Amino acid sequence: MIQNNFLGPHSSVILDDECHVRLISSFVSNPTSVFKELQEELLWRQDKITLYGKTHDVPRLQAWYADPGLTYTYSHIQLSPLPWYPLLIELKKQIEKHTNESFNSVLCNYYRTGNDYVAWHADDEKELGIQPTIASLSLGGARKFVLREKKKKTNKIELNLGSGDLLLMSGRTQEIFEHQIVKTKKEVEGRINLTFRRIIIS
Ligand SMILES: O=C(O)CCC(=O)C(=O)O
């Protein structure tokens, strides 16, 4: 259930019915220094993905930080958690306070250039349980994020996620919608996205 206190001065309702999507602009007040520290200090890795018998680099760098003992399978890649990094814990606490939710992991994505992207998918892995709340914090260069209904693909919502913005998705959003970060030919700054999640089955 989305909490009323998701709504603050910079908050807008993007979707509200069975699917809840809220955007809180400038949730982080010092996004440039947060971006720089995370870019330099997180243990970024280049994962590979095999599709139709061919192995490719995942088109972005990733790192997964979580409570010990958790495992997560993302796009057929089984991830083992790194121990929490202090700034990630600080951000997690701020988001938990704001949302009244509790998270035990964060998937970090680093889009180095406009060529890096994430393809259509939903955060609907069984480990997240039903109707998961996903808190997605963007830092660095703004990128286009698109939500579309799985059963009616022309029903789309486009958002420009800027540095410091927090996107909250809950209710049936992952069941009904999928999302992507679009590749762009425009010159864009590097972008880090942190998706805080609660793994309930490991
Ligand atoms: O970078 C983003 O804003 C989205 C990331 C995402 O979709 C994911 O981690 O599942």
C-alpha cells in the first residue's frame, strides 16, 4: 500500500489506481557528490548475458549490495551480494523513513554513456514477492524512462529522470507494466540508478 507520506512538496502522482507510481523530484539535495562517490567506490562489474545461444555484455555496469545470505537472479544472472557500502546505507535509511518501507538490497546500474540502457522488463522476480515496492533513485545525467502496459503496449508513460529524483513504484505496477531506459544518441553524462528492493524469498 502506498503511504500518504510518499507525497511531499516535490512529489507528483504518475499512476494511481491499482498501480502506484510517484515521482519525488530532488529527493537527494547533493546528487553530484553522491554520484561521484558511488561511481568511484562501488564495485562495478561487467556482467554477461546469453540470449539465443550468443553471449553479450550487459549494456551497463552493475553492482548488487544486500544483507548477507540473500541471492537474487536478475535476467538469468545469479548475483551474490556485496556487503553494504556506508553511503548506500545512508540513502536506504532516508528512503525508508520517507516511504515507511524497509529494503534489504539495492541493485546499482551505471549507464556510462547514452549507449548504455536497460531493455523492457518488469521487476517481477519471484524473490520480490507479490506487489513489491521498488524505490529507484537516479543520479547524474538525465535519461528517459518509459513505462508501458504489458497487455496494451501503446499505453506508455515517459518520464525524464533527473539527478536526485526518486521514483516509487508499488501496488500492481510490476504485474501490469514493464519499463525501460532508452538508448540515446545525444551526448549525456554518466548516470547511476539505485533500485532499492526487498527480497522476501532467497
Ligand atoms: O535505471 C533505471 O532507472 C531503471 C533500472 C531498472 O529498471 C532496474 O534496475 O530494474
